[in-house]
Amino acid sequence: MKKVLILAYDFPPYVSVGGLRPYNWYKHLKEFGVEPIVVTRQWGNVHGNHLDYISASELEESILENTEHGIIIKTPYKPNFANRLMLKYGDEKYRIIRKSFSAFYELAQFIYPSGSKVELYRGAKEFLKNNKVDVIIATGDPFVLFSFASKLSKEFGIPWVADYRDPWSQSFSAKKGIIQRKIDYFFEKKIVRSAHSISTVDLLFKLKLAQLFPTKQLTILPNGFDSIEIDKTKQIQQNNKLMTFSFIGTIYLWHPLNQLLASFSNFTKENPQFNFLIKFYGINNMEIVEERTKKLFPELIDKLIFLPKIPNGELLQHVSTDNVLLLFNYYQFTGTKIYDYLGLKRKILLCFENDQEALKLKEQYYFKTIETDICPQIDILHETNAGIIVKDAPHLREVLKELYAEFEEKGEISCHSVGVEKYSRKIQVEQLAGIIKGMAT
């Protein structure tokens, strides 16, 4: 059986979308003839929020777990000075000092293996001294894992793969300045040129990476839904007492949240008997959404529920009781939540295809990408018949009217999706296993 060493900073029990990708590799690779060895960090989940990302581990030594799926090496974590300041004094104090130290650490870790994440490098190196593996994969971000993989590849003569969950120097983040992008570009070009090949999650990301690395082999390994966790939801019935809509994850500035809420508000004014809830699961800006609703749509405040981040399996069981799944248009890239939505087989509402206010937000806040007319979410919904592509806010009110009538009549909202099985993560893992075996021969 071939063996692959996977450097993955985000990994359960830490709750993040990024951690689900290597976790599903770990769970399924052995089924396709590849044994995974995952090197990650110890996660405590003490705070239940962003502070878990920088909190020290309980133990100061690595833990090696042998399981039916493979091996997990959980390395210790010690926060750096900037993070210790945040943990002690909160996010508002000593910001300039923290940013200065963070910038120093960010640069130094690429020059010499150091910093708060270096234990992953040390843990992997210690394992490789006494154990043979065929391939190394580093999944980023954090992209310092690419640096670790490159060094390990050179030291032990093992080919490595750079797996991009998001772009690096080509990041869509508006917070990155020109200097930071130039530094990122320098290290990215220097480090990734030693990779055997590159994998990523999306056609848009592949097109962007091809601009940086035109001679590299580039493979799309999409995200997907966890078929094991989805199977646990199949016997769960939709709520039939009160119509519920759900939204999972991050709300960006270019998401037309106001237009969405305005449509619900207008529809409830026209149909005061319409009783419903909108559930927001683990969103990034709960306080902002709540305050905005109180100010602009006070009649909806009792219709919104905000729920904390929870492990994905538990989350899917909660959401499977809901009737309709809300999805904002990601335009040129796919995002991740559409896959779980597909697996749950609940009606998806994509908002919006061509709403004028939404397009203004896109123009102002959307990521600066390459010129392409791809729209993968819409393509997937057409292909699977999994939902409704809502044109604009007036169209949403019409859709709400139809859904409300259906719920009143049947006590549920039907979803007649087809062919969604191809979007399970297990299918993508089979493809990854093929890549690993091809590299190891």
C-alpha cells in the first residue's frame, strides 16, 4: 500500500471548512489503496470561537494515533507573542504591536523553519526519519506548510504536491497590500516550483494558478459533501410545523443580504399569516446582521435565529430538519456550502442571478478575478435540478409565495435533485489516490 504524508493545519476537532478537506482524505484514502499519515496540531476548542486558532495545546509533546483509517500525528502548539497578547488582553488592545510582531513572524517562518506552526515540520521530519512514505501533500493555507513540504521533499527525496484551498499571492482579500502581495509572490514562486504538481478546488483557481505556473501539472480536486455524515441524515424528516430557511457560514460584503431580508419583509407584509424562521448557522458577523435587521427590518427580528459553529456532522443533522437552504451567488467560483446542500437534498435558493442591487455590491466588493463567464453554482443547479435560481428580489417574493403554498399544502418542500452522488468527497478522494499512485510508481 502506498503511503502519503499530509500536512494539514486545519483538522478536526477544530471546526473549519478547510479542515474537512484533509479529514475526508484521511477517512477514505485507505479504501483506494493509500495509507494517510496526517500531521496536524493539537486542537482544544476551549473558547468555541476564533481564539481556539491561537490557544496553546494542553500537551508539550506530539501525540501519535493509529486508527483504522491511518495515522494522525498531533503536534504541540505554543502561541507566539502577538497571539499571547490577544489571548490576554483581547482583540482591541495593542493592535499595532501585535501586527508588527505578526508581520515579523510571517516573514521569518519562510526564511527558516520557525514560528508557531513549526511543530508540524518537526513532527513530520521526526516521522520521516524512521518511516518511508511515497508522496507528501501540503494543503494550504497556511501556506508556510508549502515551505515545510518543500524542505522535507528535498531532505528525504520525496515528491510533494501543493494543494490550494485558496489562492496565495493571488488572494482575493482586499486587506492584502501591495507589499504583502509582492512578498507572497516571491515566496510562492520560489517554493512551489519544487512541487511535483499542484491541486486545487475550483476551475477559477486553476486558471489563476496556471498564470503563475504555466508548466506545472494542475488538477482540480473539488470539495464535496461527506457521504458518511450525509447518510446519517437520510432518515431525518423536514420540519412540518413551521417553515424554516437556513444559511450556513460566511456572509461577505458582496452578498446581497439586505435584498434577501427586504424580500422576506415585503412578503410578510403582504402575507401576515406567513410564519417562518431563518436560521443562520455559524456565520462570521452575527452581531452586524442582528443590528442591521433591528434597524432596517424590525418586523423580522423575531424571525431570525443565530446558532454557533458546530462540528460538520452535527451541523448537517440540524440543517436536515430545515425546509429550504439559502445560497448567495458566488459568481465565478463554487464555494463549499453548495456541496453539503446537495447532499442534504433540500431545496436550494440561489440569490441572485441578475439583481441590480446585488450586481452593484459585486462591482464594489467582489474579488478581482480573471475575465471569465463561468458560473459553476448555476451550472451545478441546472445539472442536478437541486433548486431555484432566483433572478432578483421581486422574483424571490414570487418564489416565496409558491413555497409557502406548497408548505401549507404538504407540510414540506420537495426537492427532486438528480445525480448529486458525483459531488461526494469520497469520489474526489478516489481521484487523489490515483494521483498519489501515479507519482509513487
